[in-house]
Amino acid sequence: MRLALIIVYVIVCLGLIATVLLQSGRSAGLSGAIAGGAQTLFGKKKGMDDLLGRISTGLAIGFMILAIVLAVLDS
């Protein structure tokens, strides 16, 4: 059981890393003012950022829960 939890933990860790790296940065909103507002003209893909934000939140919660469970099982 412990090995299965470790495998799931590694998968959650890799998924969390991937979703955080795929999100646009917080400073991306300032680039519209500097670049001339091209994002306002063509529209920004907000849906993908929202989806990745929700996925990363769920993976972060899973990461914390699995870390606690593995720590309790180890002691």
C-alpha cells in the first residue's frame, strides 16, 4: 500500500509541476499596457488559465494530503 501511495504521490508532484509551469505569470497582465493592448484587441484566453488554476489547486491539496498520509505511515 505504501508503494502505491508513493507512486501516486510522484504522479501528483509531476502533475503539479506541469500545471504551474503551464500557467501564465502574474506579470502577464502588465504586458498588455506596455505592448499596446494587443491582448484587448484579440482577447486573452482566460479559460485555460482558470482551468489550470483549478487543476493546480486540486493537485496541491492532493499533494498536502498525501504528504501527511505518507508521513503518518512512515512513523
